[in-house]
Amino acid sequence: MPGLTTNYYFMRQTHLFTKTLKEAPSDEEAKNAQLLIRGGYIHKEMAGVYQLLPLGLRVIEKIKQIVREEMNVVGTQEMIATNLQRKELWERTGRWDDKVVDVWFKSELKAGGEVGLAWSHEEPLADMMKNHIASYKDLPVFVYQFQNKLRNELRAKSGIMRGREFIMKDAYSFCRNEEDHNAYYEGSKVAYMKCFERMGVGEDTFVTYAAGGAFTEFSHEFQTICEAGEDVTYVNKEKKVAINEEVYSEEMCAELGVSPDELEKVKTAEVGNIFNFGRQKGEEVGLFFSEEDGVKTPVWMGSYGIGISRMMGVLVEKFADEKGIVWPESVAPYKVHLVGLNSDDAEIKDYTDGIYTTLQRRGVEVLYDDRDARPGQKFADSDLLGMPYRVVVSKKTKEEGKFEVVVRGTAEVMYMTEEELYSRFAA
């Protein structure tokens, strides 16, 4: 189609099929979902189930890329597994039973038998590794994937922070011994914190001691301070100590070197978790390797998750203001929101188009509001959408030779010449 750009980094709003809404659906209570629906980032299909629209997908892809880069740094290989789960495999480990795992979605196969829809992947990936791990020389192995997980939550709530379908990064480690496992486990903690730092929540995110649920007896969670979170955590920000309320005790405080009066009780959202399975999972599944002396030994396993779509919801909850979403620059769908005014003036319209084209050529991620709409509506929509910078082009700015640049997060206003603009935002 004439004039329709196919470049991933640029978009005219007249080509964007989504529309902003003044009001969120009446049945949506969570702020993150209200704003994301109003901004055209997601569409609510049913309770706990959301479709990702173009703007929302861009945010998700930015989050995924940050996580991907940090997972690659610690030597983890990306793959993707099937979402369909074999009943007999999970029965072998005792986790097919709804009394053990109460979030299964299960279905009948037309060919006979039952199948599960993945809520996690420890069992199938451990079983798969039987084809690739035979000797101690084959270890360690670290794999990860980004995939839609399905969990039959009794009451889906908190918008995209807790859904029945969600995007997760899950990783799995297969090691020869505890020493090798611990090295990767500790490396994962560092990698995860780098992810959260790059997303703008590093100072408010803590490695947290917690219960393991359907995974293990104990685990480490990554909890971000967030009023909309579903967890309660006791935190010492200076010492970077955090304990989930589920396991909080005087004994745990003593073990971590803090006293109860040094801890602050806060609401948090779990954005990641890591589990140590030891050799149990390998033994249950039958994943063994041969030691140097020929002895068959179960592989030492670990599991590591980050909620990708949940992270998008947490960022909205953390940074949004009364006007709308405020995206950290690292995950924003577009860095610059170019807002063109005086669209009824052909000369100004051509001038704004030229600015847009130049920004494209210089590699700036830009969303161009080229709609025939009132300035007030454009500014309100820009605030709602939450791009880090708004650049206003109008007859006035053309005459003055300066562009008004508004920083969304701080409301700081800067005035830049055309060359200053390109220099400031060029990739």
C-alpha cells in the first residue's frame, strides 16, 4: 500500500488499527489492565485472558530481549518446547494429581487418553534430555524458552499480573553435581537482577526467601515493591534482605543476620523465581548420566522463571500517574511520540512528515500522531500511551525554529532545534 511503512521501528497512528478509550471496561479493577486496555496495548478476551495488540507486543518483545540477552550471558541456550503435556510423565513425578498441582488445564484426546496444557516444563524437558545427556562430559546444560503458560487459576485477578494465560521465560539447568548447580544458580540471581535493573525496578526488587509451592520446599523469589502486588514481604533495603511472609520467622531473621525490627513490611509482586530440585527430579524422570567410574547418577536440576507479561503489568503499576502509563525507556514501544498539530495546514503537514522521515532515517523509534484530531485529544492520548518523550511539531514551532520536547516521566519541557533533536534521539 502506498505510504505504508514496513519498518518495525516506525508507525503512523493513522495506520495503527487500535484506538484509545476514555474509559476502561467496567469489570476490570486492576489499574494495569485498565490503562493497557484504554491505550490499546491489550484486549480482554475473558477473565484472566488478554490478547496482545501491536503496541503491547512491542513492550513484551522489549522485555523479552532484555531477558534473552542476560540469559545468553550466563550460557543458557534458547529453545521452545511444546505446550502439550503427557499425562504418564507427570504421573511419574506425582504432579499430575490436582491435589498436588491445582492449576492444571486438562483435556481429552480424540485418539484416547488425557493431555495437559503446560503450566511448567521441568518434567518434559528432563525427559527430553535423556536423548542428549549420557555422560558427565555432556554436562552442564542450560536451556530457556519464552512461552505461553496456562494455569487454571480459581480467580484470575490483578489484570495481566495474574492471568490464566501468560508469557513466561522459563529456564532449566542440568548439572553433574551441587557445586556446578550452585555456580549457575548464583549466576542466575545476578542475571535476573541485571534484567530488573535494565527495566527500571532494580532498586525496588529483592532476592526473597520463600516457600517453593508445587516445586520445592524452599525457593528464592524476586519480589518488586508494588502496592498492587499479591505478596507481603519483609524487607531491609540497605542490607538487601527480603523474606516472604509465608516463611517469615525469628529463626529465618537470625539466619539472614537481621533482627525483626530492621525489616519493613511491604506489598510486593513476584516477578521471578528460582528453584533447586537437587537430584530428585532427575531420579523421578529417569535422567541419569555415567560418572567417570561408570556409576549411573541422577542429574542435578534447577528451574528458573521470569513472568514476562506480568512484568509489563508491574511496570505500569509502578510508574503510571494520573494521566496514564509511563514507560521506562528500555521497554517503551517507541522512544519518541511525534505529535503533529495544525494538520489542516498542508505546508505544516509536509514539514512534520519531513521530521518523521528524518527521524526514521536516523534510526529513532518513533510513533507519529498524524491524525486529524484536536491538540487536546492528541496530548491526552500521548500521556495515556506513555512514550518516554513527546515531540510537538506545529506552525508555532516551525516559525520559532524550536521543538517542544516533553519528558513523560518528569514532565520536564525542553526546547530543541532540529539538529539538536536529531542529535538527542539518533540511534
